Amino acid sequence: MMAKQPGREARAEAVVLLLLLLLLSSAAALTTDGLALLALKSAVSVDPTGALASWLDSDASPCSWTGITCRLDRVVALSLPDRALAGYLPSELSLLSALESLALPGNRLSGPIPAALAALGDLAELDLSRNNLSGPIPPELGQLTSLARLDLSSNILSGLLPPAIATLPHLSGVLNLSCNLLSGPIPSAFGGIPVDVSLDLRQNNLSGEIPQVGPLLSQGPTAFAENPGLCGFPLKNPCTAPRQDPKIPQPNPNISLNPSDATPRPIAAEKRRRSASTIAILAGVVLASIASILLLQWHFRRRSAAGEGKATKIEIVSSPGYGSSAVGGSRAEERREGHASEIYAAVDEGFGMELEELLRASAYVVGKSRNGIVYKVVVNRGSSAVAVRRLSEADDDDDPGAGAGDEWRRRRAFESEAIAIGRAKHPNVVRLLAYYYAPDERLLIYDYIPNGTLHAALHGGPLNPTASALPWATRMNILQAVARGLAYLHEFSPRKHAHGDITSSKILLDDGFRPHISGYGLARLVSSGSHQKPAHSASKKLAVPRAGTGYLAPEARGPGASSASSTQRGDVFAFGVVALEVVTGRPADAELEGWVRGAFKEERPLSEVVDPALLHEVHAKREVLAVFHVALGCTEADPELRPRMRAVAESLDRIGATQ
């Protein structure tokens, strides 16, 4: 029996050697790529559609196999979607050194993702979605420097998010890790994902605060949905213990954050100081109002007394463009000896307030500017109020060299401009009702808009220092309406007038927060009512009003550019600054436009730029970004690159309609 054992072993070794020779001879013709693919075929246990039936070890090249794409006899793509293949991914796939696309979605592959895939240096697409892959995402995938699209969704992957995959240098399409069992926080490295990458982390077990950095702020809430432990923007559920984000504007530095100071005594003292300052401010406002009322009434009574002491003649004359429309259906023109006529005329057919009623009414100062003082005038208790703007008197009104002819021309110029302003009728433009002209007095009577200015609503003011922040929907409606109103002003007249002084203080709000543009035509009115002096007279002030520095277009800054802002292109720039003011919540100083433009160029987080009061309005984020882009287009340095106001209004309307 023992003598036969060596013969049996020899025969067994011969059989093994024969099998090896047969295998080598059959596969010797295949390339390395073919052998790697045969390893995948061996790892597949179920192939119900026969997708791998054409993968034969007797072929000279795998380039004719199902799902294989070659270039220069090298496999560059492996794509077998929705074939219900069951099995696992072998590490031998890393031998496909020229592979650029590996797409096996919609199968039943299980087990881990081989870390050896990191050796595929040319891989640009990796799609293993809708399988049964498990285990952690290999951090080694961060070595795929050519990868542009990564989709591992709808598996049962677990563990933490590897920060390395967020730093892939060529990632530009999709990063989809949704519908898995991933847990833990979102690494801050995910804030470095390019803005054009579609990120999807839905339906996992992620937890903690979403990092408020980079493109994570430009993602919608859908990207983070159904992660019960996640909190913070852009989700609606705030974090229970939010930390102070240094990239969001800090709280008021005047409020102490020292726990040792947080006692009832200092707080009470602070309240007493605030109450005292508030009382002082209110007292000053009341005294100023009383003084202004007395001064205005004395001024009018002096004129009335002077008129009664002289022979006057009242004539009914025709108002150009309005027939005989005036207070009471006509316009009175009072001619005094040696002076131009005094005129009080209505430019709105529905306005019927007599001049005497206006002079006897109660008046309250509601605003001051370079162009004069604005009063709220109430004729009778319970009746509607009007706003009366008293234009500043020109420095040279008492010029002894001015003759009656010059005064007559000034009156006619003022009257012509007032009538032109009265023709501007739009729901978002303050309506001029009437005007009054005398040699030493010029008044404009408007509809009274009761809810203050947009500037006060955004930044607070003496009348509402603690006003609540405007919600995004209100801000968007304001911008859309102002754009429509300004586009109308640019186009309703053949003369193509400009406003010339668009600021947030010139936008008045009614009780429904509907905006009304004020100040239209004031530049022309002020200049028409003043004497024309030689250009070398440096002692006189410019009559043309100037917008705040932050609202001035680049071409309107610097010496010799006093009137450059009174162009329609200048209005577009100013509106763009107002839009930036509305979105950022910052005052429109000279640095606002450049600061926002720099932030976008550097791709800084949205939380660094947008008004912090808007960060909780997740649904509005895409509208906010769209408005930013419109505003930056309006504030281009080159005037020719700025759009027309009509195009701006249409763009804003589309944003509101499609978002």
C-alpha cells in the first residue's frame, strides 16, 4: 500500500500542472485590462440578464464586450447600469489604469467599496448608486485627483463623511451621498466644494450644525433634508445651542457680554439712560416742530399782510397742459406791484384744497434735506394729510441786479417744471398735487406717505429706533415696485428725464410697505427757481442736489462731475446700491458696492454678505442670490454695461415669479 502513494501524488501534480497550463494558454492572449474584468465576472454570482455572457477568456481583447468602451486598445469606460448583478467589487478593478468612467448603478452589488480604486488616477466618474454596498466610504477616494462626478447614493454605507472627498480638485458635477446610513457631523472641509457642484446628503443620520461656510450656504434645504440630527441654515430647525459664527456680524458692542455684568442693577441703569436720552430726543423734536410751525405761519401771515396793504389784482389764467385746472377749478395768479406773479395751482384734478386752508392748517416737520423742509399738513381733524415741501431759497434771490424780466422767466421755468412733474403718475411715484410760487417762496404739495422711509425701515431712525427687520418678501416687493416706478420715470416723457438723487431715504413707504419714489424733478425745480450766475462765481452753492457718496456712480465722482449723477445710467447705479443695501442690511457708504463685489469674487460665504436677519428665511436664499447678481449688474463701473431700468424691472419680476 505504501509503495503506491508516490504514484498517486505524481498523478495529482500532473493534473494540477495541466489545468494551470490550460488556463494560462486560454488567457495568455488577454491584456491586463481583460484579466481585471474577468476578476469582476468571477465576483458576480448572479447575472440574470446575461450581461457578462460575452466576456470570454478566449477573446484577444475585451473591447468588444458588453458595457466596455476602449480607446487605443485600453478600457476607458465600464458601464453596466440596471442589470441586477449580484456579487461584490473586486480590488482587481484597480488594474484598469486607463479607466475614466466606472458606472454600475442599479445593481445588487454588496460588500465594501475597495480602497484600491484610489489607484485609478484617470477616473473622472464613479457611479455606484442604487446597490447594497456597505461599510465606510474609503478616505482613499480623495486621491482620485481627476474625479469630477461621485455618486454613492442609495446604498447602506455607514460611518463618517471623509473630508478628503470634499477636496477633490476637479469635482464639478455631482457629489451625491444621499440615502445611506452615514453619521456624524458634516466636516467643514465640505465648505470648499466648488459652487457648481450639486451636493446631496439627504436621508442619512448626520448630526450637528451645518457649517456656515462656502458653498454650503448656497445649497438649498433639500440637500440636507431627512437628517434628524442636523440643524442650522439652510434648514428651518435652529440649533439648540448655536455658537457665535465669527463670519456673521457681531452683536452690538455696546451690550456687555461679560457674565459679571449681567445683573439687574446695570440693566436697570442702562434702561434709565436710554429713557432719558429718548425723552431728550422727543423733547427736541417737539420744540423744533413748534418753532417750525410758528416760523411758517409768521412767514405766510407777513406775506398776506403785505398783500392786503397793496392793491392786488386776481386773474384767472390758463394752466399749460391742464386747461383751467386749479384749486377750485381755476388757477389764481396774483400780480403785485414791481414783482412777478404769485401762483397757487393744482396739477391734480382731484385736489381741491384752497391756499387759505393750507396756510391755516396745522403743520409738523417730518423731514429736512438740502432742498428744504418737508411738513405734514392736516387741514381738519379726521381729514387726510398732505406733505408740503418748502424749497430752500437760493442764495442769490435778493440779487439787486435781477430785473422783473429775470423774475418772470424764473417763474415760468418753475411753473413748466412743476407741471412736468405733475404729469408723472405711477403707483410707485409720489403724486404732486399742487404748487405755489412767489418771489421769495416756493412750495410743492404732495400726497402724504405715512410710514417713513426705506432707510429708516432698514437701519432705524428717530421715530422707530427699534423697528423690526423687514422680511424678505417685503424687501423683494419693495425692490420690484421701485424698479417699475423708476423705469416709468425714465420712459414716460420724451425728454428722458433722470431722477438724479435715488437713495433709500427718497423711497417712502405707506402703511402696507408699498414704496413711493419721492424727489423726482427737484434738481430741475431748484435750478429753475434760482438766478443763473457766471461760472466763475465760486461763492454760490450748486443748485443741483447730490446723492450720498455711496449712491454716486463712478463717473459722477470727482471734480467737475456735479451733474453727472443726473443721468439715467446714474439712476441705475444708485438703484443697484439701494438693492445691495436692502439685501445686506448695511448702510450705503462708499465701500458697500466694492465690498460686495469683492466678497462674490472671493466666493465668500453668503452669511458674510447677507443681512443676518434674513438667514432664517431658507426659502428665500436663491432669490437673494439672484438679486445680488442684478444689483452687481446695475453697479458696473462702465455706464454702458449697465442695463436699462426697464430690463432691471423685468429681471426682478421674473425672480419673484419663478422662484
